[in-house]
Amino acid sequence: MSLADGSRLGSYEILSALGAGGMGEVYRARDTRLGRLVAIKILPAAFVADAERVARFQREAKVLASLNHPKIAAIYGLDESDGVKALVMELVEGEDLAQRLTRGAIPLDESLAIATQIAEALEAAHEQGIIHRDLKPANIRVRPDGTVKVLDFGLAKARVSDGSPDELMNSPTITAQATRAGIVLGTAPYMSPEQAKGRPVDRRTDVWAFGAVLYELLTGRRAFPGDSVTETLSHVLTLTPDWTLLPPETPAAIRTLLRRCLEKTPARRLDSAAALRLEIDDALAAPQDVASGPPRRDRRRINGMAIATVVAASLLVALGTWAATRKPPPSPLLPTRFTIAFPAHIPEERLFAGTDIAFSPDGRYLAYQVGGQLMLRALDHLEAVPLANVVGGRIPFFSPDSRWIAFFEGGDLKKVAVSGGGVIPIARELGTAEGGTWGDDGTIVFSSQDGSIGLRRVSADGGSPTALTTPSAARNLHFAPSMLPGSRGVLFSILGSTREDDQVAVIDVKSGGQKTLLRGAIAAEYLQTGHLVYATIDERAGFAGTLWAVAFDLDRLAVVGEPVRVSEALGVDVFVDYAVSKTGALAYVPGRPVSRSFVWVDRAGRETPIDGLPPRPYGTASLSPDGTRVAFDTFDQDVDIWVWDLAREALTRLCFVPGVDAVPRWTHDGRQIVFQSDRSGVLNLYRVPGDGSGATERLTTSTAAHWPNSMTPDGTSLLFCELRPRTGYDILRLPLAVRGSAGSATPSDQGAEPMTLVSSSSAEYAANISPDGRYFAYQSAESGGQFAVYVRPYPDASAARWQISIQDGRAPVWARSGRELFYLDASNTLMSVPVDTSGSQFSSGRPARVFDKKYAGDFYAYDVTPDGRRFLMMKDSTAEARRDPRSMVVVLNWAEELKRRVPAR
């Protein structure tokens, strides 16, 4: 079916055709509901009745939904109107590489920049177990700003879900039937030998295609040309590319990379896209050694060469004598790696945060927070010990002489000697801490939120803090300060509206001048080697952290040269889990699992996958009141909210504003979703129709961050938590007025003011109202160091309080019957408690385990069906669980490795 310009497909107005092929017809269209341009892909009419084609079309939608990444064209939804199935996708402006190559080869620098981005896209796909299988210039588009987008995952395949981690679905083959139909599943000039033979393929088939594409970018010619499919595939199987066609300036490392990509035997080929990207990075960072093939001989140079040979021989004799008598240079210190394991009984969410690791400047000590306790590890000792007289401390940092540790306890800044002794207060009531640093001049610079979000400084001997920096916008929190040697200046991070807007800046303490050093970066530290080390966080890849290094001119306070990636897979919590000593030791927490799957689990523990929702970095989830839809957020392309219709297997994306849109919670009638968003500069509450058909409305206006919790059964109030400077997370109630025939809730005309329900010096959140609206459950640490689940009356929360969990308890959820309350214990085991809310006094029974299996235990990471028989749970993907988040890696002498990879200038 071809669509005419100006025609309609559901809510989309067709503007023009973009292209057509064996896998579908693509159109430029306008989304009339949201007023944006999109690309719409539909099946050709000839294949609408082809079950295999329809299945492949639907599979492409699911694959794209799992691969939201800045280098992969995003999907907005899978729609059906008048029997026409359509993929609604991001419209990527610009030309594809096939169009670009019609003008000839692409310059080396531009080709490598494009290749790096292609490798990043493939790496994201491979991490999800997805193989593209049809990578070619026509499927790679370059936007006018240089951003590369990989398109068309119509032939992509995921790992077989039979429990075999390495077994993959068979590659498509070129059959006689397919050839007669004019369809080639895969494109011959870019197919790997194993793919061409119809054998099983893995990610190395994409590595081959990458090599073929890069060769073509550099030479303007195909690596395996041919006048027909048969001839081309014959060349793929038997011939070697003409390496002499590569530009003379091609670095030797890139030539080697191409040869390793285009090895016909998969076992000899590079095995991952991550390796491709790192090889290109290293080639770009290394001195430009050019190997352009055999040199051309010049007869006029023969005599000169003969003379040079004699001179060289004489020099060799002299050098041999010198080498025999000189003392050998000292061997460089080799980096030494070891791990520190964290106690198994401590829940992962209580292990540490990004700013809770610190090295002493002399590199002898490592301080870190685990399970609410600050630990001190002398690196020449086997065991860490609790920091003396410190309870509940966090964000440690050392004095310049490594004799003292400063830390935050509640909202107070304190210090204690490394050798032990009493705790000494420095400053009080500073709010929620976001980092600290101790300078050579005896001044501490810190970041905290108590109405001010800039940096402040105070004497290490105590006193009243004074302002050092003032953010330029209400949302631009200044955090992670780090003093430069001699207190010359202070490095710090600026939180932007998106991760791309994050900045590393420096303030000159002498002049007061401030300037940006790096964009899209945070958490910078200066090393005595002459380097800045800093981190980036990719929310689109499930909050993956990466460590970078760049040369730094301390006199000019200026970055020199280009950054180089120096470490992968850092853990990300609030910021980044890493620390370096001034002498160049490194400590970091390996990346956590980022990919999860939704499953149904019954009360016997029997698990059933939810078809249609592939593994992704899911965060929170909420079942609609009737149990027919799942609202969830993801942390890949952006922090976005989606709705999955369980019966129709239809996916709808609700939010399209860059930044954070998270924690979806259904309203009482299932018509709308309340969520948090930072689109106004701070995390406030918003509401959007659950089917994506209407505009988004703001519910709260505050300088404090808000998290939605639950809606009262009558829709007249919303329970939420607010982060406050003095008391931390508190539970509040927002009155809502019910209007309209549909009974939807909107803020009162007079402007509803939130009212506090629970506030204390500990954190209270995850407030869930009971189905009859008489009580609410929540989690709090108000009885001590551990979280527990409590119940209070609603709305008079001060009248009474009942503790439900015997020990640790988190994330309470009511059964819809109102007779049962669920929560997660310290080991993420789902617990059930019988409750009675019908009488004049609340009562509860003894907690019991629902089933033995353990699933994700985050804030609102599970829900229960209306009939109470099944539970919507999230489980970590086995493909991503290969890293252990319960340990920390320490690298001694890391500076030696750093100096080799990133020469200081």
C-alpha cells in the first residue's frame, strides 16, 4: 500500500515518501497530536498477508524499543490504522553514507569520526544481545551536525531465549526463492563469509560489515565489488581487499584494524564493537605513524642509500658498545589490580554512592562508605576498619597531609583523625551534601543543598561558611569540588538540564574568574602527572559511566589536547563511583547491571516472561488499576516514560522532552499518569493522559525535588515525597479537585498547597494509600539505621503508627483487596503481611515470604495484579549480570598506565 501525500494514517499526516525497499516503505509525516515530524515505515502491500514479513516487522519495533541510544534512530511506537501496521520512528535529517559516497571517498578524519559513532551504536546493540546483520552505507545516516544514526534493524536478531547464552539465531540465507522474488536478506557486499554461507552468526558478522563500510569510506570503493550477487559473494568468500587503495596517510593502526575486521575466519576477527571503538580511539590518540605500503624506488637515491647503509652500520657498532657498558634504566612500575568485596548481607542500594569513595593524597589510605558505615582501608593491610567514633558518615575526603578525614553526617560537616580520636564539628546544618575538598591553605570547599546550590567554603578549623560560586540558573547545581595544588583553583561540576549540558568548570581562587573546561563531563580530579581525569554518564545506555583523561596546563588552568577514554564500565549511582589519589592510584566500582526484563511471577514462584518487552534498563513500573497496561520508565535514550498495552502488545511513548521523566503512577481511574520531570529546572510533578492523547500539565511548583507515590481512591489527593534541606525525604499530600464527567483530577482553582504528612530527621518515602483510603504504608529509617515499613492513618498521620516489617523493609504495595500488604526485605525477597483496615483500629499479622526468588528491589520496581494472584517483577538480564556490583576495584600505579596512554604536555 502506497500512501499519497496529504493522506492520513491515524493521527499522522503523510508529507512525502522517503524511500522504499524489500523491508518496507518509509514516509515523512507529521504527528498531529504532538506537532512534530516523524518517519513512518509500513509494510509493502505485497507482504501484508505474509506472516513471516509481519513478524519481522513487529520484531524490528521490539528491537528498536530495546535499543534507544543516541546513535540509533529511536522508535516512538508501533501503530495500526485501517489494517496498516506502521513503525513510527525518529525522523533523521541528512544524507545516508550511500548518498555521500556517490561523491567519492570521505577524508580520513571525517571517516574515523563516523566510524567511531557507528561502533558506539553497534556496541549498544551488542550489549543487548542484538546483531544488526544488515549494516551498510544506506543504513547509516549523518545529520547536518555530524551526528551518526544507524537505521533499519529489520534483519536484526536477538539471542535465542533457550538458556544458551552463546547460541544465536541462524543468519538469513540467500535462497533461490528469495532471489526470484528480488529479495536478499542481508546485502551481499557487506555480508560476512559465515552469513553468506547461511551459517549461525554472532556479533562478529557486524564487525565484518563495519570493516567493509570503513574501507569504502576511506577508498570510495567497495571492499568486495561484483557485477552480480553471485560474483560479489564469491569475492567475499575468496578475495582480499586491495589495501593499496587506502589513502597514504592512513595510520598503521587503522590498516591493522581493517585487516582484523575483514578476517574471513571469525575466530581471527575482532570480536566486539567495543574493541572497534577502542582501537580507533587508540589510533587517534597515538602519534600518526603512517604505513602506506611498499615504497617506490628512485634510482637517483641509490648512491645515497648505499652511503646511508655504511653510516648506519658504523652507528650500530657504536651503539652496541654503548649498550654493553651502560646501566639499564629502572623498570617502570606496573599497575597492580585487586578487589575489595562488600559484605553480602547489605542491600545493594545501601552499599555506596558516587561521592562515597576517597583516596588520601599520599595514596596510602582508601575511605569508603558501605551500609551506612565509613570504612578506612590502609592499602598495606588486608582488612578495612570502621572509622573511629563515626556513625552514619558519608562523602569522606582527606586533608592535604592525609592525617584527617572530613565527612558529612546528616547535614553537618565534621572531621576525625586517621589515627582515631574524637569527632570534631566544622559546620552545622548545611543540608544535603554533594561533595567536599580540603585545600593546602586550610580551607574546605563543599557543595550542599539547603537553599543554596553553589559552592561554599569554610575553615577546616570551623566557622561560618561563605559563598564561593553562584549558579547561573536555578537548576545548575554545583557539586563535586576538587582543589588544585596550592589552592590555585577549584575544579567543580555543573549539573545541566541534560547529561550533554553537564560541565566541568574551574574557578580561579585568586582572581575569582570562572570558566568551563569540559562539556558533557562531571567529577574531575587533577593528578600530579599533569592530567585531568573526569567521568561521563550515558543515561541512554542505562547510566553507564566512563572515565576519561586529558592533559592539563596547571599554570593557565586550561585543557590541552584531546581527551582519551581510559576506563570502561564505571558504576553510576547519584554521580559516578570512582576516586583517584593525587599520586595516581585509582579505585572504582564496576558497572551495575543495566538491562532488565519484565516477568510475571505467581505465588508459587513460577515465572512467565512478558512477550513484547525486550530487556532494557527499566527503572520503575506501575500496573493500571484494571491491570491491562504497564507504565514504566527507562534509562536509555533519555529517562522516558512508556506504556505497554498487555492485550494489544502495543507500546506508546508518553514523554519526548529531553531530561528526566520518571516514576509513572496511575491515577485512580486509570485515565492519566502522574510522574516527575525536571523540564522546569527541578524535579516537580506532572500529569499526562495514559494513552498519550493530550497535553502534559504541571501539578507542583517548587524549588524542592518531588517524587509521586500514590493517588487516593477517590482521586482527591496525591501522596508524594519531597526532598528538604533540613529533614531529607518527607511525605506530603497534594489536594486535588475532581472535575468533569470523567472524574479526572486537576489542581484546585485556588491553588492547592501541599500538606506534610510525615517529617523527621530520617528519610520517608514510597507512601502507598490503602484501597479504602483510610491508611497509608511507607518506608522509613526513623527507628534506627535500617529501613522498615510502617502504616499510619490517613489523613491524620499523627494519630498512630504501626511497624509492619520485623526487620528491614522497603517499597510497600497494597493488594487491591486491602487485606494484604507486600514489601521487600533486605535481601529483595517479596514478603506478605495480612492486614485488616475494616475495623476501628488497624491490625496486622506476621510477615511471610511469598516466594523464594529475588528480583530487582528498587523504588517501585514491582506491582501486583488486581486479583492478587500474580506479581509484575523485574529481573536483571543474565547477559548484563556478568559484572559484580558488590566489589570495588583498586589499581595501584595507575598513573604509569595513564602516562603511556595520554602523554602530558
